[in-house]
Amino acid sequence: MNYSEILRHTIFPQVQTPGQYVGGELNMTVKDPASVQGRFCLCFPDTYAIGMSCHGIQVLYSAINQDPDWYCERVFAPMRDMEKLLEEHDLPLCSLETTTPLFEFDVLGFSLQHELAYSNVLTVLKSGRIPLLRSERREKDPLVIAGGPCVQNPEPMSDFIDAFVMGDGEEADLALAKEWLALQSEPGNSRKENLRKIAKKFPWLYVPACFTHRVENGLEIPYPESEEIPAKITQAVVQKLDDFPLPEKPIVPNVSAVQDRIALEIMRGCPWQCRFCQSNPIRRPVRSRKPENLLASARAAVANTGHCEISLLSLSTSDYPWFEQLATQLREEMRPKNVSVSVPSLRVNEHLAEVGETLSTERHSGLTIAPEAARDDMRRVIGKRVTNDDLMAGCRIAFENGFQRVKLYFMVGLPGERAEDIDGMIELARKIGNLGKEVSGRFPTVVVSVSNLVPKPQTPLQWFPMARREYIVQAQRYLRFRKLPGWIQLKYHEVNGSLLEGVFCRGDRTLGRAILRAWEKGARFDSWSDQFQPDIWWESLEECGIDLELFLHTPRTPEMRLPWSHVEIFQGIAYLEKEFRKAEEDIQAMEPSEKTMEVQEPERKKK
């Protein structure tokens, strides 16, 4: 069947933004499927506009396609209208490159960047005619794998994913795909036996079918079914990033993407040890790319895409060892080409002065800083080694270099949090605004963005409970009813999404049936505020007997095994426990609270 013709003439004219489904972009890899040995499809469980903004998709796509024997293609979650039309016309979801149905691939690789995309994984599988449950897949079905930060607790999705890749995927994904193809070509091998063989071969691979479960402290805890299966799953690590050059011909999206720019990953890992941050422990050790290689990649990407912005990516960009050298050379080379250079949120350190000077072309986008907490003693609890004096000094540098916008990231629900910590967010914003007025003569725009802490797996805070709904709502109301000047903008995250994220982060394998139930009821694109239907999720979780109190709000201890205890990080569990104990000590050392979060609602005008 010529799926391409049917889609173009029957389906695409009826869907919103058909350009996200047609492929054929500038720099898309083109190979003859008949000339390769294996076929791999990268699956991103969100829209094309979101997925094409994910740096990891571009990196893995380029890395796998470097092998002449493999063809890596892409697919993204179909929006509701596309999903419905495919079902009505009895058509499968197909790849962008060759319009190949997903069930014809050897390997499907999902990138799990956010827990609220789990329902979309099921949509991609169903629309691609892949059995949803791994236990129902046959020998001829593709191997379904997943990677990304969410797989550090793989249990909630373990009913649907055949194998989880921990850590870096550049080497691991292709090695796994090749081994799977070789095993599948051997006559007489069952799917179950092949899964067992890859579980034994790759120490960074978690294969749920090879694990049994015991209930401990109310939680389903995985254990290997035999001594042949590794009891601890390690992280795959690319030792030298420069062995895997950044894409010199990144795909240029057909439609506007969320991040429409060239991404240069300058460093992987982070030298700091913030206790709330999951990216730090799961991406260690710290590795850097050489500046000359980054410059070469930037030159090639600019020439091959026409993009007019380069973003320097890492967990702590200003800690890159050759930051000044790289940023200066980029500025000198790119400014004549009208290409700007930007950085994500910055840590306030000795390099901040260089940022203002070197990246002054980006003054219009402002300075983004993530203090996370507003008081120094609370920052000690979460391991954020920066003081308010440091923040003010950094903002002064920014204002002196012409910045007129500052964005501050904070969190509520931190362990030991007090009303003074909530007050401090607005107080700090006011101080920064007044400083800007002092330096430049006018108030800058100060954006206060407040998220809700979700204690993530593989962090020292994983043993703390998540704040309750009532507390988060009260903290948000407390902020909302403060009298703010017009130059302070307040933004905060919706509480239902944060709580659901917490359920998936901290839960066990029993969540699989609730995910399936919610998807059957219509859950899709749950990270989108206009698509998220929280009632569906809370109903499904209740119907499936999920104990939310156990997952979200029950304190845990380092002596307990957790649903993800079989997954190891580079620094080991001893590091996490040590930092957890320090956090407990820092909470005890904090100044006691002298106030409560009483909301003074404004008086309503009488009619």
C-alpha cells in the first residue's frame, strides 16, 4: 500500500499543521531502506514542534545515521485530529523519512523527557500498530526501548517498554540495536530469550521481563529473576564527547519549533551538587567539548541551516572551562553574520561579568538566574551554594551591561520551607528591581517564575515527601495576593500537573494499569495546559487502587529499597545518603519561622 499518497491526498488536507507530518526537511537524512541492514525509529512522545526542539533527538539521529548499515528515522506523537483520522481510515502511524509504518522497524526508541508525556507513548504505539503491552508482543514486533531522564525510575512505564537505556545514548542505542538484530536473525530464538540475552550483555540496560517483584513497605520492588541478570543497572557514559561531534547539518524544521536555533552542547554533567537536581547525578562525570571543535560545529551548522541564533547548552554554562575563549570567538565570528549567541539560566560566579560583555548581543532576551530559594539558609538545605549578595552583584553586572530584564526561578514545597521563604521571593525581586533603577535609571522587568518541587529519583531529596496540594495552593495564593509593582511579573505552575509528575516519579510498577486506564479515557498531551484533563487521571488512579499517600507524601529512609533502587548512578547511593543527612542537618540549623502564610485578599468594590 502506498501510504505516502493516501496520507498526502486524504489525511493531510484535514489536519492542523500538516507540515509536521510530511518530512522532507532541509538536512533530513536520505538513505535507501533496501541498502541498510537495520532500521531504527526515534519516537518523541509529543508534537513535532516540541520534539524538533529537543537537542537529544538531533544528536541521536545524527549518531545512528553515521553508521552506513543503519537508517534512523523519526516519528512524533500525532495530535488528536491526526490520531482520529488514522483510526477512521485504518492507516498506521508512519515515519517522516520514508512513510514506513512503525511496525516494520527493527527498533523503536522513545525519548522520555517528561513524565506527563507517558500517555502519548501509548498513542504512538497504538497508532503504529504495536501491541501496547510488552507481554503481548510477538517475535516479529519491533524492540521498544526508552531513554532520557524519566527512565531513572522506569517502573511506571515497564508494562509498555521492552528495555530501558540508562545514561548516554550515542553509543548505547546503536550497540543495542545491532545486538538485537543479530539475535533476531538467529533461527529458533524466542523474543523472551533474546530479551534475556541483551539484559545479560549490557550493564546499562534494564529489561523488565527479566525481573520479579516483592512488596516492601507497600512498594513493588524489582529483583532480577536469576543470578545471570545484573542486580544493579549502571549508567552508559560517553567518555569523550568529542568522539561524537555535534550535528553539522541539524534538521531544519518544516514548521516553527519551540526552540528554533542551533544548540551547542558545550559540557555534559555539572560541577555543582544541588540536592534537588536530577540532571546532576545522572549525567556525571563532568565532560567538556574542546572549544575548537565547538567552533567548527557552529560554523558548519550556521552555513547548513541559515539559523540566526546559537544557544550554548549545559547544566552550568558559565562553568565551562574555556567559556571566555569560546564566547569571544563566537561573538567575533557570528556578529558579522547577524547570528546571536545566547545562554540558558546562569549560575552567579566569576564568569558572569564575561557573559555581560561577551554576549551583549543578547541583552534583549535578558538574564535568567535560578536561585531556587530566596534565603541563604534555605539554599544551604537544597545545596545551592550562592548567596543573595552574590545574586545582587551578578545582577549589577548585568544592568551595567545593558540588560533590562531578569528572570528568577524559584520553587515552593522545599523541605523545611517557611513563610519567610515565600516572602523572600518578592523581597528579592524588589531589591533587584531597585538595583536596576539605581544603575540604569529605570526599573527593569523582573519575572518571578515559581515551580513546585517534585523530589526526584536519584537525588538526595528522594527520601523527603512531596508537599501536599493544600500547601502548594496556599503558597501560590499567598504570592498571588501580594501587592506587586507593574515591573514584577509572577508566574507559577499548575498544581495538578506537579502532583501527577510526582506520582510517576516516585511510584512503582502498579502505575502501568492506571496509565493505560487514563489513556483509554482520553488522556493525551498532559503537559499542555489546554489538553490536560486532571480529573481523568485522579479517577483512573483511584479506580486502579493506587495509594497516592504512599507515593507522594510518605517519608522514606535510606534503609528502604525504592522502586528504582536497582538503578545506580555514577556517585553511588552513599553520596545521595550523605547529602540527604546534610540536608536534614541544614534544616535543623535554619532560623525558626515567626509568621504564617495568611492571605490578605483585596476588598471587592461595591457595585
